[in-house]
Amino acid sequence: MSGRVNSPTVADGTVYVGSGQSSNLHAVEAQTGEQEWVRNFEMGLYSSPTVADDTVYVGSDHLYALEADTGEEVWVFETDSLVKAVPTVTRGTVYVGSYDNNLYAVNTLTGTERWAFETGGSVLSSPSVADGTVYAGSSDENLYALDTDTGEEEWVFTTGGSVSSSPTVADGTVYVGSYDNGLYAVDTDTGDEEWVFETERVVHSSPTVASGTVYVGCDENLYAVNAGAPDTTQTVSSDQTTDGERTDPPKRSNGSLCDSCAEDLGQLSVNVVYCPFCGEKQ
């Protein structure tokens, strides 16, 4: 399996799911499992699909918009490199990042560019939109906050590593993981750090916030971090549950390591061109 695909998306009784190995996007009837349509992407299929207003948006060599009922192409927005970030759609605009270092805002009806913001690295982070601001990370080690209408930078927060984690916004705080082993809480208005919770390995998964708790997976563990007091945690490992302290992850099988995120690619059953953990080319 190459790239970061693929989580299924369910809309109006249909499951949309892709395969990085076959480069096919499938539409499947949710109740019966009967295939409604399938579309092949010759250049590879790299992002999970997003469905909005009877349209499927998905990343490949470019950003594609397909009719949800038939899989027919509505439009293609051409980028200069792969699109691995999951598109985010709101209020007639689809926001998506690319390996060409840009975060794009694209008109959902026409497929034309509203604006583009260039970062210093590839944008694998799927953007989050809240209160007129779009948040996205970049491999240049930054989390960006941009105006949704203009693409103008509101603030930039610098971590100590690549940011491929997708930001989550809740109660005036944006939460995001970094390859410097940190889970960060950042003030949405100022871009100032509220706190950082340190783990033992890179945090490339996306945080989820519920009832004052931030949940994130990392280093074989699932962390539950108190949003107000990050030093108080519950940790669920692959072996046991602990209260208030992290359990060391077990050693992985020997094999080749990804140059970017140091994940052990030897645990995979197939050879890969792109690391399935961070998306970087090997």
C-alpha cells in the first residue's frame, strides 16, 4: 500500500473507500455491500475521500471532484505534485494541501483557485476550518492559521519537527501533533503555546477532543490528555492500561526504517514507495 490512504467515508447510504495498492476508488452500497461504481486513478490514489453536496473530493496527482452517484469527473484542479491530505469542504470551498508546498482554497463548483498559500514544505496535514480561519501543518515544522477568504496569514506556530497531524479546534484552542514527539495546544486567537505534552515518538495522528479530554495515538499507546492539565493522563497501550504514566512501547521487528519518521517498514508485508506512516518517498 502506497501513500496514506484510505479511511472510508459514508454519505447517503454509500460507502466511499479507496485502495492505495490498486489505485481504485470504490462506491459501495452500505446495506448490501454491492458495488455502485469504481474509478481508477492511473497516477495513484493518495487521500481519503471527502463527500459534500453530492460530490466526492479525493487526492491523487491532482485534486479531483467526482459525481457521488456515478463517479464521473466534475473537474480536476491541477497541482504541481501529489495530493495526500484529505480535502476539507465548507461554504463552497475545498481546502487541501499538496506535496508542492501549497495549501489551496478551491471553488467547489468550478474547480478554480480562490487562493494559494505557500509554506516551506509539503502539506500532508488535512486542514481544519473554524470561525473564519483555516489551520494546517507543514513539513517545514510549522502550524499555520490563515484567513479562509483571503489566505492571508494570521499567525504561524513553530514546532520542532514536521507537522503532518491534522489540527483539531475546540474551545479556543487548536491541538496538533509534531514529529518532535510533542502534542501541542495553541491559542486560536494569538498562536501562542498553551502547553505541550511530550511522548516518546513522533505524533502524526490527529487529535480528537471530547468533554475536556484530548485523545491521540502514538508510540503504541492511546493517550487521554486533560486539556486543562496536560500532565494528568490516562494511557492505553497495546499491552495494558495505566493511569498517569506512559508505558514504554515494545520494540518493533527489524527491517528498514523510514528516513523521515523512523518507522520500521520491515513490519509491512509489501514493499512501499511512500511511507504509509508519514507519506514521505523512500
